[in-house]
Amino acid sequence: MFSVKAKKLSPQVKDCCSEIEKATKLLKQLTSPAALESNDAGASDLFTSVAQLASVFSTKQVAENPDVTMAVNDSNLLAMSVDLLIAAVESADEVPSSSAKIFNGIVGNVCQCLLGIFLNATNWSLDFCRQLSQQEKYFKEFYPRLLSSQDAKQLDSRTGRGNAVYYTIGAAFNAYFKNDSEVFSRLSEFDLVSSTKPYLQCGDTTVSTAALILIAFAVDEKQSDVFLGAKDNIAFLIENLRKALGSPDRSWRGYDVIEVAKCIRRLALNDSNKDLLIELDLLPTVKKLLDSSNDEDVAEGIEILFTLSFSKKFRQKIWKEFREVIGLLEVSPKWSSSKQLQGLVFQLQDASERPGSAASTASASAGRKKSKKSSRRVMISYNHGSKAAVERLYNLLTEAQVDIWVDFKDMKSGSVYQAMANGIEGSSVVLMCITRLYNESNNCRLEVEYAHECGKKLIPLLLEPKYRTNGWLGFLTLAELRYDLTETKCSFESKVQELLVALQSHFNQLDSGVTCRSGSAVGTEITERGMSGLELQFLARTLARSPEYFGRVLERHFGLSKLLDLAAFVTAIEELQDCE
């Protein structure tokens, strides 16, 4: 089971593999009560073996020995380490209750040593994070098994098992914190939230804070109720940021300013948390970030405030309390060109105050809307992490004579958001190039919500394999047909051809004067009506049992009669029902 695979291994990897094999054999020998009572030497040898591994992968060794870095990123060695961890927790289950306390202490120390390596390696190595994210057995077997084997409320991080749990959660958080799409995609396949959630109630704040931070990265909007009982944890994190800002070494309880600020911003991405964070008095601490002499603090402060500004409930409050400091940043040579700052200002200002907005340029917009050329224009909205794919898309669309607005061709000097507003207002279609980073981008959200506000047709293009939208983007694209450009099933070019057909159909409708409501508009109406799950189920059952009667219901109660409107509504009903 633990034999080294036939491949060329460095001496460092061979030595580590030998230690793991030795540790595994010793672990197996200690599972009987007699061995536990009499074989103190065996336990000592086991500790020596895993301690040897820990010393090999110490921070000092990694810094001074390139072979150690190669060893820790070796997939075979990692797989053997995972197998040893699984064997440790499985063996603990097999030991008689009379000997459980002794053996659990042994297992706790074995796990603590190995997981300490994982914690350090995920902190300094993106390659290791990628390797770990591919260890399905680790996240599907070991992670939930270890966490479920402990009493979350009573756990003490100073014990072997307590430290093992903390290291396990911390290593997963470190992997998420790298913000790498490959790691995110892999980790999203595992339900880490369910296993970690009980530790939000842990009396040890070291563990509960780690659990909150991990969940902030792993959770999606459908699981947002997990934060409802975590107010104390979130308040503690805000307090952590405030105290870290006032500390000489810019850290508190093991977390530095930037690390905590990024975690709070991550929490704020979830719309259900925006109001909660403001209610928990986050804004004064954000003000301290913006007043800081440290540029990183200011950048994080702007990003957090930009994220919070999507809260309609508190938008005016934010603008009132931060207008002065934002004004100072706008005239600062260092920050005046910040796209995040410009986006924040655009978001907070009233429509009549926005440069380039529909309200402030009504006559110009009206002239553009009457123009046949502008009515056929298509804007491409994307995150810059997808620029290569977007350039490929742009070339194919322009070859097909589609009039395209995209920032790398049409962005002029001046206000980024004035140019964005003009681009949207002068287009009839906005192509959304969807990836995880797009979904998490304040700039992209601002573009799409403004396009929706202007009544533009939104067409989602999927550029990241297996990625599923959630939250604000999931809602706005609820009933829209998506085009998968990831080349997992069809070629990029063939899907662009399908997109061209859809664009031509839309342009023909514009030319004929026939319009239909977009799927996102229909989804908005369903939500604004406050339809309950019972009502959604009734409509879904009616559709299945009597389509004719269903059609009469829509015409009578919703005023829908056009085929495309009916199709959009039906799709929205089906998808909303799935979300219930």
C-alpha cells in the first residue's frame, strides 16, 4: 500500500518515503492493547520517525536546501503522507475504548507533525497547494473524518488533536488564499464547509477564527446561512483587524493586517454578509485603513468599501461617511487613477451625478440608441485574467463583421467608468466572459449591473471549465442561454458560430421593432413578486401536468403572451425552483 512508485526519486524524497513507511509499520504495530501498554519503545520510535519528517521540512531547511522544496512538492511523497494520515485516524477507530486515550495521544501527535508540514508548505508553495488540491482522499476521507471525530465546542488547540484540527483547517485556508483558479476549481469539488461549520462554535478562538476564514473562501451564496450564527466570529475578526492596525508589528493573534483585510473582503463578497459587516461596525476600521500611510492598507480599504457599496441598504451611509476621504484620494496623484477608486465613486454617486451615466447624458444616449450602428454594437465584459481568450473571441467576432466595444481597443484616456458607461449605453448586447475571478470582481459586477439597469441584453459566455455562477451573477444570468467556450465538449470556434447566430437573431428583432424581455428581467420580476417556494412548486407542477392551463395562468397573472417571454419565464421558474 505504501510502496514507493517506480520512478526516479531524489535522495531527499527517498529518505522521506522511508520514514513514512517506517511510521506506518510502527503505527500498525501499536494498535493492540498489549502493544500500547508494553511497547513504549515503539511509540517513541514512531514519534522519532514523524519528527524526522517535520525537521526535514522546517522553514530553515526549505530556505537553505532546494532539494527539500523539490521533495515537499513530490506528488508520490504527498500521496504516501495522506495515506499515513488516513491510516492514523482509521487505527484510532479500531483501538478498544480502554486504550483509546493513550492511542489518541499518539495519533494526535502523528497528525500534528504531518499536518504541520502541510500548513507550512501551503503557506510558502503554490505548487504544493496545487498538489494537495488533487489529493481527493485527503479532502474526501481524512478531512471530514478528523474534524468529525472531535468535539468541536470543547477542542483545545494546545493539544495534539486540537493542533491537528487547526493545522488541517489552516492548510486548506492557505491553499484558498493563494487565489489560484486551479486550486479553487479543485477544492470546490469537496464540501469543506459542512465539516468545518461546527468549529465556528469552538471555544478556542484560534480554531474558530481559522474555521471562519476557511468558510469565507469555500462558501457560496447557496450556503450563506452558515454565517447567520457566526456574528461573534465575524466581530472577532473585525476586532483582530483593528488591533493589528494598532500593533507595532501590524499583526494580532497570528494574523497580519493585509491577511485579515483580505479575509474580511472575502466575507463581504457574499451579499448576505455586507449588511452584517456594517451592522457589526466595520466602517470605522475601514476608515483607519484608508487613513493609513501604508499603500497596501489603503488599497485593501478601497477594495473592501467598493465591495460593501453593493449593499443598497447602506450605500447612502457609506457615501455620507466616506465622501470626504474619498474626495482626498481622488485628487491624490497616487490614487486618482485607481480603477477600484473610480468604480467606488461611480457606484456611490447618484445616477444624476455619474460621469457618463444614462441620466447625465440622456440626450447623447438617445441619439446613440437611434443609430443603427450602435444598436448592433456588442460590448465584451471580462476579467483581465481571461484576456487571452477574450482577444481570441474579439478576433473571431470582428472577422464576422460584428461591431465590438472592448476596453483594450476602445478605452480612451480619462475616466475608466465614463468610458465603460458610454460603451454599455452605445451597445445593445453585453457579452459576459464568466470565470470565478469575473464573479468575484467588483469592476465586472458594476459593469453588468449597469448594463442590466440600462436594459441591455446579457449573454453569458463560460470561460472556466465546470465553473457555476452563484450570487449576484447567478441571479442576473438565471434565465439566459449560456455558451460554453471552455472547449471541454465543443471547439471554441464552433461555439462562437452559435453565438453569432444568436447575435444575428437579436439584431433582426431590433431591426423589425420586435422586442422581448430578457431572462434576467423576468427573473427580477419573479423575485420582486416575492414568490414563495409553494408558488414556484405550483407553477412547476402546472407546467408539467397542463401546459395549456399554465399558459393561461401566465397570460392572465403576468401579462405574458409572446413566445420568447414565455420561454424566458419558464426557464426562470425552473431554475429558481432548483434554488429553493
